[in-house]
Amino acid sequence: MLEQFIVQGGRALKGTVAISGAKNAALKIACAALLTDEWLVLDNAPLLSDMLLICQILDELGVEISWNGNQLSLRAHKLRSYRARYDLVRKMRGSFVLLGPMLARFGRAEISLPGGCNLGVRPVDIHLNGLRAMGANIELEDGYVIATGKLHGAEIFPHCPTVTGTENLVMAATLATGRTVIHNAAKEPEIVDLCNCLNSMGAKITGQGTDVITIDGVDRLHGATHRIIPDRLETVTYAIANIMTHGHIYLTNTEAWCFDALTACFPQVKIHNTDFGFLAEGPVTQGVDLTTAPHPGMPTDLQAQMMVLATQIPGRSFITETIWENRMMHVPELCRMGADISVEHNDGANRATINGGLPLYGAPVMATDLRASVSLVLAGLCAKGQTTVSRIYHLDRGYHALDDKLNMCGADIVRSKQEAA
């Protein structure tokens, strides 16, 4: 049965929240275990439903897996299958990065075309064209990508920077013969973390964090122990919760750079590094004009949370979504709570106009994707009355024990079974 959150709003929050390891780094680094027959040990691994799902997929392939608290150990000594099934892969788009490492090490990979949040069209042509340039034979059969062959180095020129595409090609190139250069590469911190882990396993990667990544292939990779970076998206989400509730939440197990997107978009926000942790404080009194963009621009994964914050800023704000065409489905839900937001569609982008400074009121709302779901919880925290957020399985994909963490700071959030429609 589906679950929901019942949020009683209007409480100032005070306490400490420990930030989890970055989901978007840990998922891909777990897949890197396919590149070696030795143990890969990941510290600070987040206990999320998406992590459990990627472990389920890897386990079915034949990878040995062991959890010890937030330490995840993986060993792909040998595989019993080279096919990642549709009914698992369809639940999470990120699992498509199994393709590169499995093909590189074993010469064969069969991956269902991906799924995940319903944010819009997510083509995988960059992944496939890059692997073809490296010598892979790619066929599509019954909804599966069948990749075979021995990989060699290549110059790859993606038509746009893509996070999962860059990660797939980097992992594939680590065991390819010769040098691979990926131009127009994505630059997200999670990609840097993946490359740093791969280098600790014996890979030869340079340029991570820039738009040109160079990989010199090696014969084999060995095991390693690697600590996952803090989750910058979770960090900013809790920082926004603190600002919106006029609270006093200290954030631990995170780093100063994790706040960069927040302070770039809202310069009035001040980040204090104290003996108790990081503290993000307002007030924010001026409207903003924000546009999502690849790193180091405003992350699309923070658009919904920043929009909720904008509803509480006096005056008019604008937020333009350029990455995913369906990533403003939280707008009508926020309007149900009293927000004044309108959206215009133009040339593939959605531009929201937010007339801020209005009070929010509790209402029944429905989550449509991971980040939309947490934005509705944020709205519920500062709303008058009770907010019921349904379909929170989206939220559990990317936020570990969000209700427990907030309740420890004085929030009133109850997780309960969702009534049938």
C-alpha cells in the first residue's frame, strides 16, 4: 500500500540534521564495482530505495553485496547474467550506467531502456553513439540495448553535456585500449567523485570537473575504499527548510561547497560554519530570476525547492526550466496551497512567474517526482494547518528518513498508509 506524509505546519525548527552521502554519486560508483573482481568498499553510502534497487540489480547479475550501516561493499568476481531486466531498470533511469562498465569488462551487456521519474524525454543516443565510436556493436531488441565487442579509445563529441552519458562513457573507457577523450563532458561534482573513485581503483583519468575528460585505458582495475561525497541537493533542501521556517537547523556531514547553488541563486542567504555544523539563514527579501542549466549553473534538481522558497519572498520571482519539459508538475499542487504561480511554455522551456509573499495553507497534494515531493513537504512545513502529501515513494528514492530528521528538529510529520482513491 502507498504511503503519505501528514504535515502540521507553522513550527520553527531547531536541531541538527546529518546529511547523507550523495545519491547521484553513490548509484554510479556502485556500478563501477563491475570493473574489477576485487572488493569495492563505499563509505557514507546513503540508505535509499534507489540504492537498494541498484543493489538488487547488481545482485541479480551476480555481484556480491554487503551492507554494514552506511558502508556498502561490492565484489563482481564473476557474473551469472549480463542482462539487467526491464522490470527493475524501468524504475530508475540511473541504472542505465551499468551498460558501460559491464561491456568494458565482460565484452557484453544487455540493458533495458531506462525509466525513472516522469520528467520528459530522456534519450540515450549520447551513450550509444559514444560506445559505437569506441568499437561497440549496438543492437536494439525487444526494448533492450544489446552491446558487444572489445572497446578502444576514441574522440567523443556529445551534442550536449549529459551526466549519465558522461559517466557511462568514462567507466567504459577505463578498460578500453588506448586513449579516450570526451568533449563537452558534464562537470557535476558527482562525476568528479566517480572519477576520483575510479582513479583510486587504478584508472588514469584527468580533466574531471572540466568539459574535456581524458581517460587512458588500463588492463585491469583493483579494489578500493572510497568515501561518497555529501549530497549537495539534500544539503540545500534542508537549508531551505531552515530559512522558510525561520528555524535554527545545523547541518553536519556536509561541506561548504554544497551550498554554492543556493547562495548563487539567493545572494542574501548567509552560510555560517559553526562548531555545531553549517547554518543557513535569511531573510530573503528580493525576488529572483533563475534558469536551470548544467553545472555550474542552477541544478534542475533544486528547481522545485527554490520555487517554494520564492513563494515566501515578497515581490515577483521568475524560474525557467530548460532541462526537463515536465518538471513543473508541482506548480498546480503549490497553487492548491495558496501560491500564486503561472507557467508559460516557450521554445521547449517552461517559465514560472511567482508572486511571492503570500501565506500558504495546508491541503491534500500529490507528489509527481522526487524533487517535487520534497518541495511539497517544504511548503507544508511553513503552511497554516495540515498538509497531506501522497505518493511519497518518490521522496524515499532520494531522501533517507526525511520525516525522522525533521521531526528531530521539532517538525510534526506523520508517515501513514495512503487511503485508496
